[in-house]
Amino acid sequence: MPADAQGPGSGEEHRLLGEIPLFSGLASEALTAIEQHSAIRSFRRNTVVIERGDESTSLYAVVAGRLKVSVADNHGKEVILNTLGPGDYFGELALLSGTPRTASVTTLEDARLLVVSKAGFLECLRGHPEIGLALIRGLVERVAQLTEQVSRLALGDVYSRVRETLTEHAVEEDGRLATGRFTQSEIAQMVGSSREMVSRIFKDLREGGYISVDDKRVVILKKLPPRW
């Protein structure tokens, strides 16, 4: 359950909505309409925000924190499909189709989410068709990202998937390139491999002076080699 919730009308939602890529190009009137049906909620680390198979009730946008999108089999084996940070959103597909959630979303650290109810979002769509166009553009980007992800999993070896994952998640921070906080198990789940294989790759990259690990953040010290 969320640690706390801040209802509509606080004024903060309008500013936050404009900073989310999905809504950033919308006119003020459309943002106000969405704001009237939204609330900001806080979730503690390791909280399941939505679970695969859940009924579709809300669209979520990340204000702060990191989350993982994952699926798991009946034996507990988990694959991380994506990680989310500020500006990202999830839940839009299930809202439109009415089908159950296709993946679970769990907080990797304390997070704040802007939540828009399903009924409210559909009402906004009817009154502001431009919201639908923005959603379509977002869906097209999602399809392109999914195609790229499937290509990596199908055609790349484990090292190339690790290399691309680290590069993709690295941002400049205090004059260095560093990822967010990931355990080796989480990276293994992201690339579809075992923790032992990822551990061996990390060991070789550290010994080669390519990376260091600082508080679960992978610091890229120099360009990662194309092959391992």
C-alpha cells in the first residue's frame, strides 16, 4: 500500500504532468483536465505497485524513484523487462484495452507516483482528443523499444547484452558515467542470464579497468570493449 497520498487540487500535479514526456506537448487545458483526476502517492521500497493479472484501474507516472517491470513463472524465475525512473509511465495499455495487467511493477527504492484513475483518464480522452494522439505517439515509441529489446535478446550474446544494458542506464554524475543501483542478480534478470555469468563478466571488466562498483552503482571508467 502507498505510504501516503496527496489528492487532486494541490497544484503540484499540473507542473509534474508537464514534465512527463507523454503529456509535455499538451495545452494547459488538457493538463488541467488530467490534473483533476490525479493524485500523488508515495510507495516504499520493494512495494508491488501493480501485479500481473490485476484489474486495470489506473495510469501511473514516475515522479521520483526507480521501479522494475517484470514477469515471473510459477517457479519464481523472474525476468526484468524494463526499469523506470522519473518521467516514465506505465499502465496505459491495460487502461485502453480493458485486459488484465501483463506484467508486475515493483519499487526498487522509495518512489513517488502520479496516479490517474481509469474513469478519469477516459473522460479526459473524450474531452481532449489530443491526449489520445499523445498516447499513440507514446505507444509507437514503446513498440520500437520492444523491437530493439527482443533483437538484443535474440541476437546478442550475454556480454553484448550486459554491455548495452550498462551503457543504456549510465548517466553522467559528478563527472563520471554511472548507472543506478543494481544488484548483479537484477542485471542478470534484465539480460536473461545467470548471476554467475554476470559476475564473471563484471570480474573481468573490473580487472581490465573498464568499470568499478560503488554502492551498487556501476561506474564506467572507459569505453567498454565490443567483445568479451
